[in-house]
Amino acid sequence: MKVLVVGGGGREHAICYKIAQSTQVDKIYCAPGNAGIASVAECVSIGVMEFDKLVAFAKEKAVDLVVVAPDDPLVAGLVDRFESEGIRTFGPRANAAIIEGSKAFSKDLMKKYNIPSASYETFDNPDAAIEYLKTKKMPIVLKADGLALGKGVLICNTLEEAIEGVGTIMTDKKFGSAGNRMVVEDFMTGREVSVLLFCDGENIKAMSSAQDHKRAKDGDQGLNTGGMGNFSPSPFYTDEVREFCEEKIYKPTMAAMRAEGRPFKGVLFVGLMLTPDGPKVLEYNARFGDPEAQVVLPRLKNDIIDVFNACIDGTLDKINLEFSDDACVTVILASDGYPLSYEKGFKITGLENFEGKDDYFVFHAGTKFDNEGNVVTNGGRVLAVTATGPDLVTARSKAYAAVDWVDFGNKYYRHDIGKAIDEAK
């Protein structure tokens, strides 16, 4: 069969890598892809929001299955568009992807169906938001309502910071139209855990847990990013926590979406905070996380095509989802200055050191080929250096050793990915 993956980052590289392992697949296309994805798929220079071109390409190549990976095209209805053309597609339709596309929608959903989360209010007027903030305890969390590449969340420790944050989101529109509305949410404390769920509209199958590191700098300092590293599984996601989440969060979320006439098929990302009062939802995403995909998919033992098809056909209950007992850690190599301003176009050396190894991976996020055929940097997050091992400590040690295998100008990374692993001992 022929598969088209829509997207071009580290998540899509991990997805393409997993699809390439399937004996059912003869050809993989990726639009637009990147220099790393080109090793397992034919990259096509079509942007993720160029719906007409994507549909025409899928028809021309007689593609059997499309996998829509990024948030923007999902929220904008690319799955609906492909399905309307009779093309089999994995991912939620627009009316379900709104669970990520609007923070206000997801918070209202949780409130209506008693799914544990932080208390909140929604505003479309900055002055009203500021008046509300004057009544609240600090710290407080401000969230742009729409999509903001994982960066539209501000944690404010003082009222002054919060007022400035309102200006950043709603007045200065730093996150564009995503900031037309804003959610003000009570600050929660505890361990963060991410869980990805395969969903078929009714049934769910949870993948292995993971833990992201969002802040740009060591010690969880600096600005929020799309993610600077990850590890899986989380030692804090115990059987007791898992059972609570399945009964109080995952199943009720699926039932709530069905009740709202928005059945969710695809991958639902649930960001959790393990608070002193029990697990609560931080956020929902309507797709594989990045870099969660880079630590979860290498451990998936199933043929991913079987799982995709079961989600589409509503037969996920027939799938026995299995993961290896290995642990996995990924460290993001970024361009210094990310997530603000940074230079691109630096030659990347040492990628050949990962070839032929089945316990080390380098998933490309922001790379491309230059005119001489060299792989060069082309984004803020450049590479996800990843390793597996029998336990988290070993996997982390291997991942950080592999960080030195590759180099490029203005290379930057956090040195404390997985610090919580030591704290869990």
C-alpha cells in the first residue's frame, strides 16, 4: 500500500520511521518532509495547509492511506477534506480537533462533564481579564485560546507579570489570532505526565506514558517551547494513577465528545498534572505529541498500520497494543536563541554515527538539504537525539552520549532532561 504522511518535523519523522517497519507498506510519501524523513520516504514540496495540492497529489499517486500529523491542518479540516474525496485518512475531523484548537472549548467540555482540571475563566476583552486577575492568587496561568505551536501559555508569578501577559497575548497579539480569546487558569502544582491515546470514536488504547520538558533552559527556566526533551515511561504514572485516569479522564472525555456529536478518531494527547488532589488535565492535543512521539513510537511493538486502520474502522477493541519494556529518552538539539530568533543554514555533521544502530535514533525536526546536498539546520528545534535502554537511567546516559555524535553551528540543548528520573529513585 501507499501512505502519505502530512507534516515535516520530528514527530512526522518518528511516524514515518514506524510506518516503514510495516510489511503492508510499499511506498511512503511525506509532505513536505525534511532531510531526515527523506531516508525513509519520498518528500513532496507541498505545505501542510495546501489542501487542494495535497488532495490532488493523493489522487494522482493513488494513495491508500493519509496520516495527518500536525495541529493546524487537523483543526482546519484536512481530514474532512480527504474523506470527502473518498481518501482513507487517519486523524480527527475538524469538529473533534477543536479539543485542541480552542482552549475555551476544552475547558468548557471538562467543566460540563466533570473531568478534573484547574478552575478557569475565559475572556475576549483584555480589560475584563485584568480586573479578574486582580482578584486572583498568584501564580496564575494565561493561555491563548487558539493554536500557538505549544508556546501560547504564560505562567505569571506576580500580578504585574499577569497584566503584562494579557498585553502580550490579547493586545500585542504575539501569538496572532490565537490570542483573540484567552483562558485564565488557576496554577496547579505536581508532576507533569503526557499520555497519548489511540481512539476510534468509542474505544481507547493508551500508549506508554511520557514526560516532556517545555522550558527552553536548564532547571525549567526560560520561555515555553514546543518541547526540549522527553522520556518514557514516566515512573510517576503508577498503576493507581493509570486506573484513575482511565475511569475519570480518558473514558469520560471520549464519551463527552460523542455526546457533543464530535466523536474523536485518531490520537488524543492528554497532558496531566499529578496534583496533591489527584490527576487533573492540563491540556488536550488532537495528535501525537512532539517530542512524545519520538520516545513512545520506538517502543511500540505493533504494526502501526493495523492500529491506524482499527481507529478508522472502529475496531480498536480488537487490538492488543504492546510496548517494549525498554525505556526511551530524547534530547532536542536546538538552534541557540529558540524559541525567539535564531540563525539557520548551518551544516550538520556526524549523522552517519546513527546508521545501523537499533537502540539509537536521530529524528529530524528542522533540517533540509542545501544546494550541495549537505544536511543543514532549518528551524528552531533541529534534531531529536534518542536512545533506548533497559531502564531510564541507562537510556538517558546513552542519549546524552549521542548528543556529542552530531554537531552544527549554534547547537544548543538542555543538560537536565530526565532529572526527575533521579528524584523517582
